Amino acid sequence: MSEPKAPTPAPGDTYKGWLFKWTNYIKGYQRRWFVLSNGLLSYYRTQAEMGHTCRGTINLATANIAVEDSCNFVISNGGTQTYHLKASSEVERQRWITALELAKAKAFRMQAESDDSGDDSTPPATGQGAGSRNSEVQSTLRTLGSKVEDLSTCNDLIAKHGSALQRSLSELEGVRLGGETSEKIRQVTERATLFRITSNAMINACRDFLALAQTHSKRWQKALQAEREQRVRLEETLEQLAKQHNHLERAFRGATVLPASQSNPAIDSKGPVSGKGDASDEDEENEFFDACEDVQEFITVPADPKYHRSGSNVSGISSELGMDDGTTSLDEQSLASNPESPQSQELVPVRKRRTRIPDKPNYSLNLWSIMKNCIGKELSKIPMPVNFNEPLSMLQRLSEDLEYYELLDRAAKCQSSLEQMCYVAAFTVSSYSTTVHRTGKPFNPLLGETFELDRVQESGYRSLCEQVSHHPPAAAHHAISERGWTLRQEIALASKFRGKYLSIMPLGSIHCIFEKSTNHYTWKKVTTTVHNIIVGKLWIDQSGEIDVVNHKTGDRCHLKFAPYSYFSRDVARKVTGVVTDKDGKAHYVLSGTWDEKMEYSRVMQSSRRGENGADGRQKTVYQTLKAKELWRKTPLPEGAENMYYFSTLALTLNELEEGVAPTDSRRRPDQRLMEQGRWEEANAEKQRLEEKQRTVRREREREANRAASPSEEGKESADGAEEVEIASEPSETTYKTDTDETSSDLSLSTETLHGSHPPAYSMEGPYGAPVKSGHQDNYKSMWFEQLVDPVTGEPTHIYKGGYWEAKEQGNWDSCPDIF
């Protein structure tokens, strides 16, 4: 098996591992992850599914376990469920049989003890909730017992009074009276006889009910007790799985993938392992395709053995095939991006930075406390509490794109543009690795807010972000490295709320320029989707396509982020890509996941002889060399689940530093209070900042309107009456649907209201000509200026210089007071 051999478990221990389960005659045995706990045997497709999707469960208390041969065994619960399982070896099969028999014996013993318990036995409480349910059951049983006692008393009284009545009537019958009186006595006697018969019937029915209740009272109590204990066990199991899910997932991702020779031969014969560890083996063959499933655009197969010459000298092979210019290839470079490698440990930080922040407080969120403050207010003016946030701003989240800056450092050393493209593509994917658990919303920056990340001494780069626009909200980012690369971007966000999930579409291009080769790369970000907005646990997915383009050489890398699908046979969060030259010829194939790692494979040959795809066209088949690791995610620091799942870099972003600008995000008071766990004070401070920004913006727009001459206003009036109407009341109409810089915590919702807006870079206003709507704002950013990008032709904000010089001089007189 692909997991270490565990010792024989003791009764009650959780036992887990890989087994092969028979599915059908087409697929045969398929690899599944089995978990034995609390007398239940459950299985999953992968270890990652343990947190949300169980494929089947069987109760061992009533199950039969039969051994077929040296490796096969069968588990059945009487016909409704039957698992035909196969272990990798006889020893492994015996370990599972021993664990299953022990678990079955314990489950059967627990059930027997429950059946033998008497009426007076008090079931053990496993917590406050269990004790409450136990009290309710006992109270119900006491009430039923009281009613039965009353019924027994009535039974005795009816028998007593019936006998007395019968005696009285008998005595009356013996009295000698006239004939009329004797007739009446006879009638009374008949009626008394009927009463006796009826009473006896009722007495017999009551006696039967009493006997039945006394006979079955123990059985009823046992049944209730068994149901209660079963529910408690299920709740404990779910709670245990929820607590262990994060640890198992982190351990699985951090585990070293075993060589192919140590895995099961039946699986190895199907092809090379795809890089998701144990989960990848079953992804090659799994359940049938779903009708809506995305089909792969290409297929990779191992290259012909003739390409694997001694030493796998790819540079020589590339020269023979005319696929390279003789420069150093990827295979000859050190590609180990693992944080444990010596290369990544060469740089020792000059300054020791913090490794922890205060733990996230466990504050309950009262929706009424939010809604009662929203009555009668405009949507853009509703204050959202910091409970939905994380103590970082959007500018700091943009700076987190530089988490794996080493990829750009290595790309700068490449002499081949195609090899350089592989590193740039891996860098684009790595920027999403920090988002997998980050469900908290970053603070929306104030207009003019900045954030600097100076890592020249440690990492050779420094970056600057500034919020350059508030309608639509947009941030500009510029980073430069001493190792020969520059990264810049301007990002605005659009969003669509679909009820169950929220889609966030980043708008704008990212540019990466290398000084030595002058290669200029651009790409855009994919769509981020936040699921379970209303009900359930929040989780994030990335989906879409990215085209990384080298505008100098024409090289291109097409990356595809596969959306998560419950019925998909692919690995979750899968990313695939192909690097092609200007003629469309493929040179490298990239594969991996955006939350773990990326690998590359050199393409030796390609053909169109694959099976027809969903669109009727043939798939491209690439013959590649063995895949090698290009990038791997650094494990999260210990205790990250209590620190908003921050990475090592994210923990340092809000650390106080001397000499930063007064507009830096580190100086933002509401964000600082939230980090310290003082959320109530943070909410009050947040509302103060919002109101201050509204006041500043109104004053700025009034000055812009006063600066406009009367002749220009009259000319605009002639062009359209609507403009005069909007401009006539700037303090009312202008702000009615406008989103404030900080109150745009609701921007994900208010953007939906403004869904008719085109993308940010095609809007008027801060880009190009002024907006002709009476909404005038003369704001200009401090450190960036708006220019038309010569490569993409898009209006964008580009760093104009002066920030780092002002920092050296300690002169921040030109910075506004935004906090």
C-alpha cells in the first residue's frame, strides 16, 4: 500500500487505509480510502473527501465478514450492502480482518449491553445535550407509568362497585312484592347484568393494556436508549472528523509522494503518477463521466524510450530535434521549490519577523444586531461588522502575490523564453495557493491608502500598493526586484451574487517585465467563487482560463483551472496548461493543483490521434518526458487555523514598522483593533472612518463642481437634460447609488446592483475622459499616474516614482490624513 504499515489496532481505535473495492464489470476494482471508526466502516474516493463526501457506510454490529482468498474479503450486512474488497497483500488483508473483527465485537457488545439494561438504569450522559435528552425520556416514562397506575386503580374500583351492585340487586330480587314491582326488578336485574358484562369487558381490556405496558416497558426504554446512544455516537464521529479534517488534509499535502515502484503494480501499469499523491492513482480511472463534466483538452503519454538516453540529457535531445537553441534547459536547473531544500534556506532574514498573531476570538454573530442598524438606510451606507473580515486589507492581499517570488528570480536567469514562460505560469498559479482556506473578507482600502512591502535585504524586492479609485474600487501595485524583474498590476473587482454562491471577477491585466531579456508578459486573473454564502460552511474555488502571453516573442501558455464538480473524476483544484511558441508548437505541458504544486513535462512529440472530445474534435496527444516538480506550496505555520489560515508571509504583513507612510495599511486603526481581538472597538472605529471618507469625498466633489465654469455647465446642459438634473443636487443624487471607499464592504453586493457597468478599464471616469453624469471627482493618486499601456492599449495606473525617496528623507507632508 501507499501508506505505512500500521500496527494491529486495539479495540475502538480508528483504522484507515487504501483498499481496492469492486465497482462493476467495466471498471473492476477501484482504489478507495476506507476509515473504520466507532463500529462503522466508511469509504471515500480520496482522503480529501473525508470532510464533505462519504461514498458509503456499513454498520459492523450486524455485518458478516468472510475471507475469500489471500487478498480478497467480503463484508455484508445481510443483503442490502455488500463490499467486495481486496488488499495489496495477505499481511495487509489480515490487518484489516483483525481490525474489523475487533470493531464488530465491540459494536455487538455495546448493543448487547444496551439490550440488557433495565428500566431503572440511567444511561450515561455524554454532555449537556445528551443529559437533556435523557431527562426528557425519563420524564416521559414516568408520565406513562403514572397513567398506568391510574388505570389499575380504576380497574379495582370498577370491580369493587360492580360486585356491590350485583349483591344489592340480588337482595332486592328476594323481596316479595306485587307483580308490577317484580317486573321492574327483573328489568333492573337485566340492566345490571349488561352493566356487569360491559364492565368486565372494559376491565379485561384495561388488564390486557396494563400487562402489555408492563411487559414492553423495558423494551421501549431499551429502544429509546439505543437510539439516543446511536445519535450521540454519530455526533461524536462528525465532530471528530471535522476536527481532524484540516490536520489530515495538511498532512496529506505535506507528505512526500512515494516512488512509483512502491505503489501497486496494477495501478503503475496504467501510466505515470500524476502528482496528487495517493489520490492521483484513482483519478486515472474512476466512475463514469458526468454529462456536464469538462473533458480534458489534451492527453499526455510517456515518450518513446529513445528520448530517455543516458543521463536524460534533454538539452542535447532538444538540439537534435531543433526544439531549443542549445541553452540551459529546465531539467539541468535546480527546480526544488520545496521549503526544505537547501536552496530556499540560503537566505537568512536580516530582521526577525513575527511568526504569530493573536488567535481569532470565537465571537458569535448576531444577525439581528446587524439588521436593526440597517433599517431605513441606503444599501451603500449599511455598516458591515468586522466579523466577516480578516485583519488584512485588500492591498496587503495583493502583496501576497509575491509569496513565491523565487519563481520570478529563477525565471530571470533563464536564457530560453519558453523555459522562462514555465516559471511565469507557475507564479501565476502560486498566487492562489493562499486562498484555499481564506474565507474572511479583507478590508476594503480607503481612497489614498497605501501599503509598502520592503524585502530588499531578505528577498531582493520591494513593492508598493495604492488605492487609486473608489468608483469603481481599484488598486495599483508595483514591485521591482534587484534580481532583474518588475511586476505591476491594476485590479478592480466585479461580482455576481447567485444566491448560493458569490462569483468575484478581477478586472485588469498583470504585467511582468524581465530586465535582461526585455521579455514582457501579461495575464489576467481567473474567477473566484465563494460557495455556501447563505447556509453551510464557506469554501472557495478558482475556475476559468488564463493566457500568459510573451509580447516580445509571441510565446503563450494557456492555463485551465478546472471548477470543482461532485461527479468529476479529476483531482480537485486541478490546473493544466500547455506552453507553445509563436507558431503554436507545444514545448511543455504543465499540470498540478493551484493549492499544492505544479509540475512540467517536456513535449517530445504530439499528434491528433486521440479519442474524439465533447466537441467532436480529436484530442491532442503529447508524448512527454517524466514530470518534474516546478513549484510546491509551503506548509502553513503551526496553529494557522486559529490565525485566519495566514501563511508565513501574511503573518508579517500587518506587523508595525517604522518609517512607513502615514497612509500605510499598518496604521489603519480598525484593522489593528480587529487583529488584537477587540472587535467591538474595531466596528466603532470602522464606522468613524466610513463617515469621515464620505465627508471628504463630498467636499472634494463640491470643489470640483465649483471649479467648473458657468459656460461649461451651460454647454453640458445643452447636451443632455439629465446631466443638469444630476449635477444640480450633488449632495443627494450623486451619492444615492455610489459606494463608499470603506462602506464598500458591501461592494460585493452593490456591484451586483451596478452590474450594467462595463469592465473597469473601459469605463469613463478615472480612466480617460471625465464622466458626464455630474459625478465629478478631481482626486489624483499620490504615487501612480494614469497612462495608456503601450503593450495592451489599456488605460492603467503606473508607478511614477517618489515614494521610496520620500521614505529615505522621512518627508510625508504631501500625504493626506485618511485615518
